[in-house]
Amino acid sequence: MSGRPILCIDVESNSLHGKAFCVGVVVLDGNQTHSFRSRCPIEGDVDPWVKENVLPALAEVEQTHPDLRSLAVEFARWFARHHHGCDVFVDCGYPVEMNFFAEVRRADSRFAPYPIHEVATMFLAAGMDPDLNRDNFVLLRWDDVDIGEGKGSR
């Protein structure tokens, strides 16, 4: 890795191609230095998968914005202050994070998260399952991982 701080972003949307409604970001340089967490109402009928798998994890995240546009504007301002010198990471960023980035770009034409690094692609390049359960991944002890034999895959 570059030794630079890492900016990790995760976006939740109402289905894979639906509108974003929750954004979480951390900047890490060995410790968490900055964070952003915001939520707006879900537009339209809630997707059944989102209702079952996403909303329970977000039960304690309060709505901070009345709509996606205001959330995107605030995120663009936050990003402008905190992304300099960072490597930007998403995990399986298409379509959810990329659609959110397009929304942010419409709100602020200066928004340009470049380059964007992809966690799942790094797993694949390392010979690991790109769809590895992330909760299991963080529990791995690196000295127990043998990439050559696919150890650590689900």
C-alpha cells in the first residue's frame, strides 16, 4: 500500500439500482481520523431485500437530511475537506456507490473521487474469493491465511 491515509466509503440504497439513503465514511491512518455518517428518507417502496437485510443494521442511524440532494451536498463539502492525500476505497462499488457518486457530482460539479480502489478486486488479485464474507475476513489471522490454497475463503 501507499502509506497514505485510507478513505473508505459504504453507501446503502433502496435496491441495487435504487436511490441512496445512507452513507458512512471513515478516514484511517492507523487510527480513525475523520468520519461521516448521514441518512435521508428512502424514496419509494422499500425493497424487500433492503427491508430484511439492511434496515435492521441501520436501526439506530437517525435521519440527518430531508432528502438525497441535501445529503449529497453535505457529503461533497465533507469530502472536499477530508479526501486530500487519501486513497479512496469502495467494496463492490458498482452500482450503489457509483450511483451515489453520480448524485454527488450532480450536486457539486467539483466532486471527483479519483482514483477509486476496489476491495473485491484486490481480493480477487490476491487469489481470494471476492465475495468473501467481510465479517469473517476481519476475524482472520494473517499468519493463518494461505492464499495459494484458498484458505480464508468461505
